[in-house]
Amino acid sequence: MISPGDEALVRDHTVYSCVMGSRAFGLATEDSDTDRRGVFLAPTPLFWRFDKPPTHIDGPADEQFSWELERFCELALRANPNVLECLHSPLVEQIDATGRELLSLRGAFLSRQAHGTFVRYALGQRRKLEADVRQYGAPRWKHAMHLLRLLAGSRDLLRTGELSIDVGAAREDLLSVKRGEVSWAEVERRMTSLAEENDAAAAVSPLPAQPDRARVEDFLIRARRASALAAPSAADSSAG
């Protein structure tokens, strides 16, 4: 159950929110949920207390999840797949000046570190699918579809230096996996091939070795300073 203070942080201090999941990936069907992700900037005075504001909030709506700006930036600098994809959603629902500057920094978060984080995440998900096959005789096909999507997106990011999350022309092939129309053996073959393509792309990627941490930190400091200079009532209204 979300607290009134946490709900106020999301309601009053969100700087960026978007739709993610199948709708953002171009894979939505009639039964698809609407997954919302956001970033809120906790008022700076809240950090002066012993009890700090939350790093993330689940809710208040169903399928809604938000990160505090600093936590979001930390994860993006580590090339967290879910967070990087959030920055590239084509379905932006809410944004203010701070959010627009955050989006303008999308390139500063990208680096060849994405190779390790995306492929490592994919390997973990693949092991879960393999466990499902051993236990139930088949994987969770929706998860298999998204794993293929993730690996293809990671490969293209490493090849081009740009992250695009809409699957485009690959939509029908991926949905056929979701419907269980592709054998598990073929899905495994595609996963292995995509992982190898990721490795090859990483060796010649135009991406820098490391993200631009200094540029992101400068943005965060300025956002915190501007919040501290704002009216004190902004912090009071979020205290819960």
C-alpha cells in the first residue's frame, strides 16, 4: 500500500513519465497491459532529514513504477536495460523542463558497458526459460519473445550507437514466438545467434567505453540546487 507521502512525490514531483512494455515496443495486442514508468525529483530539503525519500515507488496506479532522479541516473550509468529503454520510449505522457534535460542526456548514459549488462541480463532470463522447459515442457513464450527483442535491440545499439526500442518489421516474427508457433529449439538457436552478434558488435562498437558520468552529475547537482532554492512548502507538501 503506497503511503500518502510517496503518492504525493509521484503526483507533484514527476519530471518524466512514459508508457513502456509491449505498447512502447510495438508489440501490443488486444490483451496488453499499459505499463507506466516515471522519474520524480524529491525536493532537496527531504534529504536533510534522517529519514530519506524513497529511491523508487511502486504505484499509485496499477502497472506504475517510478524512480527518484538520482537512483534513475545511477542505474542508467550502469547501463541497466530497463532504465535505458525507459529513456527511449516513444510514448511520453508527462515531462517538464528537468525531464526534457534528462532526455537530452540520453547519449551521455550510453557506453559499451551495455554489452555486459544486456547480455548478462539476457543470460539470466534464458536460464529461467530453460528451467521452465525442464519443469513444464515449455517456456513462458511471452518472456521468450521479449528476450529475443532485448538481444536484437542490444545488438543494434552496439552496432549503431543508438538505442531504438520499437521492433518495427520484426513485430510479426516476435509475436509468433509469443503465440508458441516457433519451436523452443529454434528460439534457442536465435538466442545463441543474437548473443554472438552482440559479442561481435561490441568489438567494433562506436559507443565510448564509459558513460559521461561528469555530465550527468552536473545535471543532477543543478536539479538538486534548483529544488533547494524553491519554496519550502514544496518539501512540506511531500513529507507525508
